[in-house]
Amino acid sequence: MTDQPPVKPRKERKENADKRRQQLLDATWRSIAENGLSRTTLATVAAQAGLSQGVAVFYFKSKAGLLAEALLDHYARYQQNWQDALAGAGDDPADRLIALIRADFDPVICNPESLSFWFAYWGEQKFTPKYAEILVQFDTARIGAMREACAALMTGATGEDVNRAAEWIDTFSDGYWQHLHVAPEQYSAARCMDETLRMAARLVPELAARITQR
């Protein structure tokens, strides 16, 4: 009777599976940065991850499933980044608003590969409802935090004015992301962050004194 190979404990098997799955998700955004969304396939992702295509199929079944999960994973990292920034900022609404803006230009989030990833998906959300659902889900949480900070600072302002200020700040930040993606030789994340903070101070005057102190 031949000896059977030892069976790995359930916890170890799950840890290995989670590691492989994350390996493939990380490889997906690298593939998108190099090949674009349309030319990213299970094969290009598997090659980036150093795994077989069969492994990619096992975990994600299809390209559509992989791309949706990759967007969820990337957005979860983005959300964790700005939530960590808020936690570090404390309760002062000015500090919280500044932290939200700064988080958008954190090198962990705002880098060439990540920007390629974002814009690839943003261009497809009109045609892929699943992407749009994910984008709305995560963007709603962040703009909510932005509105909350603006409302606390803009005492006496109408709800419409608070919403407008939060959305303009968010849109300004998105615009600089586009500049950094399309013309990185002309812009730096540091400059874009400073300009966004300056614009925010014009919209929310209560922020101006705090920004000039930094």
C-alpha cells in the first residue's frame, strides 16, 4: 500500500488559495496598464502572475469575472487609503477635508499604473453595467465623507451649496488625475494636490487659514 501525500489543513489551503487569488488580481492591473482593458485576457494575467492559465480559469472562470473582481479589489484599496487618512486626521473637519484631498494624490493610489487602470474602467462603465455599479458604490461612500466635512465647515450654507462644493472638489481632483495620466511630463502629483487644496479653500473659505499653515 503506497503512502498518500499529507493533506494540508483547511486553514493552510485557504491561505494558499487567497494568496493565489490576490496574485492574479495584482497581475490584472499590471496587465491592464501594459495592454489595456480589451487586450487583457486570462492568458495575459496568468503570464503576469507567473501562473498557468488554468489556475486563472479555476479562480475566476471568465475574463469578465476577473475584470470585475479586479475593479472591486482596486476600489477596496482606494477606499481603505482614504479611510485610513480620515482616521489619522481626527475629528476636526478641516483636517478631514485636507486628508481626503491629500489621499487622492498619495503615491500608493496616484501612480502611472494605477491611473491607467482607473481610466481603462471609467471609459467602459457606459457599456458594462457591472463596472458602473461598482464605481457608484465606492464613489458614493467617498463623496459622502467629502460632503460631511464640507457641511461641518460651511456653517449656515444650504445643502445644495455643500453638495456643490464637495462635488466640485471631487471633480477638480479627477481632472488632475486625467492630466497626470495623459501628460505626466507636465504635471506632478504634488503640484496637483496643492492646486486642489487651493481651489478647495476658495470654495470653503473656512479651510483657507488651515491650508496656509501647512
